Amino acid sequence: METIYGNLQGLKPSQLKQLKRLYHQRLPVDCIATPEFSQRLAAISTDIGESVCAYLNRRGQVIRVGVGTPRQTQIPPLELPRYGVGRLSGIRCLSTQLKAEGPNQESLTAMAIQRLDALVVLTLTGEGFERRGGGATGYVRETYLAYLTPQGTDKAGEDGQAEELAIANWHVSGPMSLDLLAKQDFLNLVEGLEAEFERQFIAREVDGRSDCALLVGVMTAEMNPEQFEDGLAELARLVDTAGGKVLGTIAQKRSRLHPQTAIGAGKVQELALSAQTLGANLIVFDRDLSPAQVRNLETQIGVRVVDRTEVILDIFAQRAGSGAGKLQVELAQLEYALPRLTGRGEAMSRLGGGIGTRGPGETKLETERRAISRRIAQLQKQVDRLQAHRSRMRLQRQKQAVPSIAIVGYTNAGKSTLLNTLTSAEIYTADQLFATLDPTTRRCFVPDAQTGDRLAIVLTDTVGFIHELPPSLMDAFRATLEEVSEADALLHVVDLSHPAWQSHIQSVRQILKELPVTPGPSLIVFNKIDCVSSEALAIAREEFPLAAFISARAGLGLETLRQRIGQLVNYAIAPE
């Protein structure tokens, strides 16, 4: 179909006809642009008074014609015939420019985003004449040739006249004539560039199974700089825990999120260029995105886009070891995915067949949504049975008069390490976010606050909390979180070595407030005191004088902690 893209407002039918005729042109495969085709393109552009772009494949066929700059007429990355950091797209662009100057930054960025074989800019004289037979000449003043180059290379100019200007990872030639441009060996140029791109891509690829991520942070009016920086640092830890590699970070300050892309149009272009330059195959946002925002971003960038919640769900899926943990993770993933099935386009629709199903039929989207809803209902029933099972276990402990204490805290605060130290358990621990997911209950002995005898209690290690815990996780892990609600008391473990430990305390307290049942009394336990300065320790002691200070890994302050736990149990179960 001979579609003309870009801004067509005000164009005459005869001008549109001339633009459509460009689709019938074909250039030699080894020629970047012929003088005849370039002059015809420039004549049309002069007539309509706008820039015109023609996109050609390597067979010399015109595949796209647009009115506007390369930025305004660019091909969406997902529609390119081939797309990747190890090769070029196989398409070149010939663009006219009304001003007598080389390609601007916006056009070069569009070239990099599309990974074009080359960008040819034709500057116009503003005059000219048509030859008999329809040919046009005298419309092109001079030409510029731009193309991508691998980082760290310095390619000489093909024309032998103009000095090459290195801008980022592309090169722009100096002005040259049409005849000189036509003499360029196009196939030799792109084959050499692709061979170099492929060598660099293979050398840079450390592990093909890992995601190379680019982080995006949006600082809105309700955030302060410290919260924003802490959030980005935490997002980087989450990506690392999920098995990804962080290549870089892009930040933007906005009063509110853009409804279509979360960030501004200029930032989307910068993000797309950075993804291409760094070789990123994943974009991770520091906040939740709507399905429409994800779809718009992926269309414009050509790289998979995920939000913070999806990264957390991926970590949970990797960490779940028990049947109960896997059950709850699957439920959380399905509840997250259900509203995001919308808008997948024609691939998610189909017609029915047979009596009663003709006409519009039932879309594949509806059948898939119904299948997921059925699975969610099944999982909800299993989670309810899991809740009942845990409730019976807690009831049995209550009959045996064994006090229960739940260990809560921000992720990576050292909860599992503390449980291992106090009970000689062998739970997996690592310096990672959400290193352990499944709750573990162990018996422990502490001194009785009244008699000094050994008192048996049970400690339960719970899933780590995080700032703005996704609602789907809160709902799916309600069976696990009931261990917190039903416990006699809480040990709130805090990583004192973390610069944002105060906001971590607030986040955990906020999550505890949102639980359906108010938990029992809690004791704040500052962990990792062997990794902090005396000034930070003094600030914590002044702000929380009743807290316990320990190092679970180094074994510091544990006897004092056992005594404090005994006092906490006595306070929690004492009759009113």
C-alpha cells in the first residue's frame, strides 16, 4: 500500500500523487542514492515546502515515504525488518532539509534509534528546473552522509575531501556533491560496519542469558532527592538480585507522570538512544506502569519494558522453594498479569466457528482472561486451605502454651541470619534482596523474665518487606502474613548499616498497619552494628533508646537480645 506518513495537512492531491510515485522508484543495490532520485525527492520537497524522507531497503526499493524530518517520519523499532545491537536494520533514509546545514542532533538520534544503514541529508537550493520527461535537476545544493560506527573506532571519510566529525557513536561527512555521493560503495560500507558491530557485540556479551538493563527513575513533586536516590539504588539491587546487569540509569524530574509514557517525549528518545548505544535489552522503571504506558514505550523504544513490581515478582518466582511459596507466587503473578492482557492487538482475537458462534465471535483475549480467572479462583481456594492449615498449627502451639514471635523487617535486614544464630537453623542467607522467601518456624529458648528459667518460644522468619509492597503480593501472601498478625510479639529487625534505615522502619510500620489484624507488641532490633560508625550508632540509640543492638553474623549482643525477648514475651502474654 502506497501510504504517505507524517504531516499531510494542506497537501494537494497532485503533490500526494508525486509522493506516491516515489514508491515505484528503484535504485541500484550498490548505490546509496542516484542523482536522478535525489533531485526528484528535492523537487517534491521544494514544491510542498516541507522536508521529505524516503526509506529504502538494501534491494534499492522505496518502502516508506514521509513528510517531515527523520524524527517525525521514523519507523517504529518493532516494525523494522531486523533490530539488534549486533547489526544494522537494513534500511537507509534519504532526507531533504530546507536549511543549508548538515544533519542535526534530532535526525542523528532517529538514525541511531532505527539503526539505519545510512542517513543522507540533501540540502535544497530553493529553485531549480524540470527537464523534459519529468526529470528534475538543480534542486540539491549539497549532501551529507551519516552512519553509525562502533564505539571506540575512528573511520576515515569515504569521500577523501571532507573532514569526519565524530559525534557520539556516529560519523557525519562534510558537504559533498551528488555525483560524489553516488560514487560511494554502499555495500562495502554497510558490510564493513556490520562486521565491526558483530565483533564488538560478541566481545561485549558476557552472558547471553542475563538481561542487560537500563534503569529509569522519575522524581515527582511528592518525593525528595534522598528518597529518589534511595529508590534508584534499591531498584539496582532488585535487578541484580533477579539476575540482571545494570548498564546505566536515566533520571527525570517531573511534576507528575506523563499519562502515555510516564516520561516526556524527549526523554523517550534519549532512552531509546541510550538503549541502542549501551546494548540494553531491558528497560526497568522505578514505579508501576499502566499497560498502555508499557505498550507505548515498547513501541517507541523497541526494547522490553518492565516496572518495579514485575522485577519483584520475578525474584519471588526464583526464590520460592516450598509448595506454599510457589502457590502464592503464581497467584501474585496471575493477579498482576490479568489487567495487563488488554491491548495486545489483533494477535489476541479470533472468530468462533459453528452454530451460535458466528459473527464477531469470541476473542482470544476473552478466553485467555477467563482461563486466568479460573486459575486465580483455584489458587485462591488453595491459599484459603493453606491459611486454615497454618491456623491449625498456630492453635496447636497455643494449646501447648508456646509463645510465638515473628521476625519482621525490611528485605536484607538480616532476619534469616538472626534466626540461624538463635536456633542453629540452616536457612539460606545471602547479601541479596529477598534471599529467602518461604517462612520458617524454629524453637528457641530464652530466659524467663520473672524466674530466669529457660522459656521455650517459637520464632518465625517471614518474607522481607519492601517500600510500596505490591498489592498483588500482599493479597497472595496473606497466608504467610497471618503469621505476623497472629504472633504474640514481633522482632522488627533493622539494617543499621543501610543509609536509609529510618525510611525502612517507616515502610515496615506502614505495611504492618495495613494488615487486617493489628499485630502484637514489637521490639526493634538494630542489626549489623559492626558495620556502622559510632556516630550512626549514637543517633539510633538516641532516637530508639529501648531498641536492642546486635550483629547476628558476628554474634554481638545476642545474650542481651535473649533477655530482651524474654521481657517482650512476658509483656505480650501477661494478663491484663
